[in-house]
Amino acid sequence: MLYISKDKEIENATVNEKGQITIPSKMRKKLDTRLGSHVLLFAGPESFVVSRTGPIMDGFGSFATNSPKASTIEEMAETKEKLYGVLAVLLNAKEIRFEYPDEVSYAYELFTNQSVDFAYALIGAISRKQGCETTVTFDRKAAKLAEFSGV
């Protein structure tokens, strides 16, 4: 059964021979999208959701596996800034639900305010939530976090 809240609308669209769909004009107006607008698609097993985003989503391209590695401090800082933006969009997207939302937010804060790897911050926060007193790591930066102990 499908339940739709009063503030949501449904429109039909058809997939063309190229696998493309046109977002109906009523939906484009509601999302305030126009030529060049950025959208993000969230796919599920039976459906997908379209969400309007900003140009910050261009940052996703920087993290593709075939993109060149950052070689200077400035390039690394720029890449990290783009990642901040991408994470912020994902954390604020109503269409995404995180299994551990408080821990993801905590990890994001550590990542943006300290020189801590996001993955380590998230692992530490989730481990703490699960009742672990500490998580052992070889990573020197992660070992500085309250949730970790260095080897």
C-alpha cells in the first residue's frame, strides 16, 4: 500500500528509447528547476525520488574512481571542501534516512572541524553507540579521538 502525505504530488512520466524521462512541467515548477538545474536521483528497489540540489553536487565528479589524485595541499583542501558540501547535502536531504543519524552528524562535525577522517569518526561513533569502550586503531589521527585507542 502507498501512503502519500497531503503536501506531496504524483505525476506520470514515460521512459523514452534513450532511457530518459521528462520531469512534468508541474513538478519542475514545484521543484523550481529550469535548464541547467541540478537534481539528485535516489533509487530504491521499486522506485526513485528526484530531489533538487545545488551546484555543489558537481563535487561528486571529483570523487570518481578514474579522477586524478590530488597532488598538492591546495588540491587536497579543495577536494575536502567539495566533500564537505556533498555530505552536507546528503545529511540535509529529506529523502535519505541514515541508520545512525546522530553518529553520522557527529562524524561530520569532527570531519569538518578537525583533521579527522570521516570514516574513522563514523566508525568510532557507531562503536561507542553499540557499547564499545574503545576501538583499537593503527591510525595516529584516529587514535586521538575519545572513541579510539592507538596500537
